[in-house]
Amino acid sequence: MTGPAAQPGTDPARPGTTPAAHPGTDPAHPGATRPVCVLVGPPGAGKTTVGQALAEALGVTFRDTDADIVAATGKEITEIFVDDGEDAFRALERRAVADALGGHPGVLALGGGAVLAEETRALLMAHVVVYLELDLSTAVSRVGLQGGRPLLMSNPRATLRFLLDQRRPLYEEVADVIVPAAVPPAEVVAMITSALKELSAL
């Protein structure tokens, strides 16, 4: 599922990945809600920017699990990393993702490292997941080398390269659609919208 455009598809080993006929509903669980799609990708991929624009285009709401964690704890993500450590943050993240997957009917964006958790990846297998794919040079240009993100505070370029190499197979593992994120957000949204329509027609 790679290439210059969105690559939609379903995997017979992943039941339930085709979008519901009515966005926000779960055909396997009448009355339950589920995201229209879940965005994953590395820092700088534009998950929030694209997610907000995609939600507007689809007429649904947008939710970001990092924002959920900040709202729940009253602390910025960087503060949680510094004060409590990465393990504490990842525990918060796993709970935030599980809650959002089970109760958000719109577009959902996950933090870049959410896919590191095996239990999160297992949950994502029952959802439509869009991977915003980004190369290192574009990621560096977007994120910058000032260390403003918690995992990039030391040797940002080398760390970002490591994160991309480490997480790429995990993003691909959970993805139903892969979209190149280096293009303008409007183009990314158009590709995702087209891919979702194709998936819903399968």
C-alpha cells in the first residue's frame, strides 16, 4: 500500500476494517459509536491540521488523543514526560486511545507513538486507519531541530530518524490507507476522502 497517492484496501485477516455505511456507527455493535477514520503518523505529518480539515469536509467532529491527555491531566505532554516519565505518559495514552476508539464518531488523530503499544495496535485492527507517511527531510523541516517535542529534546535529527525507522512498520501494520503527507493538506484530505469512499463501496 505504497505510492504517490492514497492506497486503500482491506485485509481479510482484519475483519471490520471497512467503514460503516453510516459514519460514526458500528455495524457489529448497534448503538455504539466508532471513528470514521483514525489518523496515525510521525511527528510533523500534520495529523491535527489534516484531521481538522478532513472532519470539516466529512461533516463530523475532530478529536486528538494528545489533547485529551492534556485536558485530563492539566499538564502539557512535555511536562508529563519530564515530571512523570515516558512510561507514565504511555499508560495515559493507551487509556485515552481506547476511550476515544470506543466513543468518538468523527475523525480521530493519535499521537505519533501510540502505535508502539501492542494492545493499541490490536484495537486499531477493528477500525479504518489512515497512515500519513512522511520522509525524514520533510519531517525535519516541519518539526524543526529545536527540540520542542518531548522525544526530540536531545539530538533531534538523529532521534527523528530513529523514530521514523522504528515506527514505520507499525504504522504500516495497522494502516488500511497510506497517504503521502508531504503534499499540501488540501491534497491529503482529498486523497483520504477518495480512499474512504472506495473502501465504503467494497
